[in-house]
Amino acid sequence: MNPATALATVLVDELVRCGLTDVVLAPGSRSAPLALALHAESRVRLHVRIDERSASFLALGLAKRSERPVALICSSGTAVANFHPAVIEAGESGVPLLVLTADRPPELRGTGANQTIDQIKLFGTAARWFAEVGVPEDRPGQVAYWRSLACRAYQRAMGPSDPGPVHLNLAFREPLIPDGDTSWCEPLDGGANGPWARVRVAPPPVALHLPPTRRGVLVVGDGAPNVRRYVAAAGMAGWPVLSEPNGGGRYGDHAISTYHYLLGTPEFADTHRPDVVVTLGRPGLSRPLLSWLKRAEEHIVVSPDLGRWPDPTRSATQVAQAVEIPVAAGDDSWLHAWRQADLAVRSVMDAVLDVSGTSEPRLARDLADSLPNGALLFCGSSMPIRDLDQAMRPRRGIRLMAGRGASGIDGVVSAAMGAALAHNGPSYALIGDLSFLHDQNGLILGPREPRPDLCFVVVNNDGGGIFSLLPQAAVRDPFERVFGTPHGVDLAYVAAATGTPYRLLEDVSDLPKALRGEGPRVVEVRTDREENAIVHARLREAAQDAVHAFLAAR
């Protein structure tokens, strides 16, 4: 057996023993040993994509939804560089990726050889761990090295307290395909039962016990750990829960869905300062919420990894791996005030949205309402997730995700595809037109590839809608060209190019009917950026009036 085939065979086998179930492959010549080993491996589900960037975000979505490592493989050269955006997102959002990049052997590097670049630690600090595997050789001791390395890479990607991407760079000398010889200088077999090295997970950390108080608030952001346990504890303590949609805590009687508008009204924010705020995950959608956190007297951040705790407002007074929120005696006036204010704002917001036609925030609200229990909703990280944050009503039964680590608009189609492939149920994606066009290659599926049940709801406002809500909109002369960026693309033709079923939604009341179907499909919703800005302004004004009326009546 040639060394390249031996290394690939052993590495794939050991990763499967560790628990690997999904692999995404971008085709190439230098990675042939890995591709052939994977094609022969029946214990994994293989996904092949012709575009490395699309492949990398597909793996990201798979790993994000499944919460377990997914292997990502490519050839050498710029193919590796195209993985970088997804590796950055995985690093920032703590998604376990196993990035296996094929490379030229050392004697071909720095010589001008074809498809050769410096791949050593190419992803920098975005990778949790890097290893230059070395050129395989037919000598004793290699199998132990390869299998122990695979175990280390899998477990480092998995975490458990700090999951993220791991990069293995594999130099292969030719020949790159099996030569028909199965002999090797030592047995290639792995352990009798399971992986080469078994990793024992440490017991749960001792929780920080908080003093009992009725005037606390639980804030839930992206990537929050143990959400249900903390939401239940906050409910027992009488605390309101301010959860971003992708935080997973916007459900139940304690969920305050209009916190963006409540805290955007200075009078409410000033008079509703808690004794303590406990933050899970990475909040970052609402500027009023972030400004309010800056003024918190006691702000406790819960982070399983004490080396990478999220604190964008620099307001954390304590950081703990776990927190115990005790049941507190006393009246419920604190929670009652939050809930009454929330109901008042929700009422006027819904009234504005109900007469707003097919507006973007109304689409977000109605989409979240209409999805069946057990559904997944993957959101674009620009306006779609913000519209959901501001308009979505509390509800149970759906899983909502977004790429909010680095919050880029790249790779959204592919990431949604990956998440849908890992989800056991119907899946939907709410994305903008620029995100859709940026990653339209994500719609390309070979005839033998697994196909998800995924409906893309694409908001087409012919450009970058978020900029119409930012100060840049005041610079009227250059705005359209350098910020609005109209594209004029007919999305029906984009869908048709890949044979993806397409439908244009002309009235939001037809949304439930438009969502029906199977497999990948596209529903386009056309909106106007200027009209959308007007709807947002009306929501803001109506909410502020409702908050002022609520405060005056107390």
C-alpha cells in the first residue's frame, strides 16, 4: 500500500471511531487519497460541492445544527484559502470543524510548483489547533501517530468547553491513488472497541450562587449554553427574559419580545435597572440592549470557557462557568411591570405591522408564527435576524439559528443547506437578496448528493436594505451606488439555473401556502427599501408612545 493511501485510510477510520458522521468534500487531485477513502467508507454521509467556499459553509451549517464535528476536505493552493471565511465564523461562534487540507510535500514548496502556497497555520488564530501532519512513510510507528492525532483533533474541535475549528495540513507524495497492494509494515487496524484514545470529560463546574433577588434579568444571546435550565430558573425567580431569537429563550410567560423598543426609550431604561443581569451567549442585535447592559451595576457573564468569555460592552463584573439563580421571595411587581409594558408595546407594534402590507418586519413576524412545530429557521445575519428580533412574538417549538459569530452575509445559502441536512424536520431560511446572490452556488447540488427539505424565503429589496436604516442613508448623492448597491437581478432566473423550484409571493397573507413543498425551493418576496425605512420609523414612534403612556399611567 502506498503511504498516501495508508494515511488517508487510517485517518478516516479513526475519525469515524471518534464519532464523525458527516464529511464535506471539494474535489481536487492532491486530496485524492482522502476522497477515495471517504467514498469507500459507508459509515459517513459524504457531501460533495464544487465550490470550496460553499463547501465550507455547508460544513459549518451541518456542525452548527448537529453540535458535533464535521470534516471539511479540499485540495492544495487557493482551494484552502476559500475555506477561510467559514473557519473565521466557526472560530467566532464556537462551531466544531475538522479542516483537512491536502498539500504538496516539502520538496515542492517554495519552488513555483503548481497549486502550491504556504498553508502552514493559514487560518491563524481562527483555528483552535493546527498540526502539520507530515509526509506519510512506510515505517513502524506511523499508525499510532496518525490515530492518536485524529483523536486529538476530533476532541479539540469538540471542546467540550471551547469548541471550534481544527486544521490538519496533510502533505501527500505521489502516487495518490491505491496501487492494488494491501501490505504495510505494521497492522493498520485501530482499537478493538472505539477510538485509539478515550477522552474523559471533566465533571460540571461548581456554579456561582447568586443572592436571592426579584429584580434580576436574564439576557440570552447567540450560542447560549443550557438555555432551558436558565430560563426555567429565571421563571422561578420572577425575572424577565430578554432573548434574541437565535438565543433560543424567547418562549413562555417571562419572555419580553419587545425589549429593543422598551430599552430604546430612555425613561423606561432608566427606571428599570435591575439588581443583577445574567447574560448567556453573545448578545449583539439590539443597540438599546447593549447600551443598557453598559449601565448594569452587577453583570454576570456565563461562559463555559473562562478563556474566551463574550463581553462586547466591557461591562461584566463577574464571569462564571455556571450560575445558580435561586428562587426569591417577594412580590412580582418587577416582572409585572416588564410584562405589562411588553404587552402595551406588542399591541401597537402588531397594529402597525398588520397594515404595513408585505413589509419586511411583518414578513419576519408572520413567518415565525406560521412555521410548524419541529421546524428549523436559519436567518441571514444582517436585516432578517434583526427584523425577527424586533418583530417576532414568543413561541415554542421551532429552532432558530443565524451566523452571528462574525456576522457576515457570505455563505448563508450553503450554511442553511448544511443546517437543514442535520435537522430532523422541515427547514426554512429567511435571507436577503444580497446574501442569496453572494452564495448562489450553494444551490448547486449534484444528482447523487443528499437533498434537504429547505424553503428559502428571499427578501428582495434590490440592494442592501440595512443601510437605509443607518446614518449613511442621509448621504443622498452617493448612497445608491456605494451603499444601496441595486443589482437588478431577476431571482427567478437564478433559481432556474439550478432547477430549484421558485415562487413569487405577492401578498403576505399567502405565505403559508407559498411555504408548502419539498426539497430545496425559493420563495421571493419583493419589498422597497425606502418604504421599509418608513415602516421601521412608524414602529419606533408607536412603541415609544406606548411606553410613555404606560409610564404615565403607573
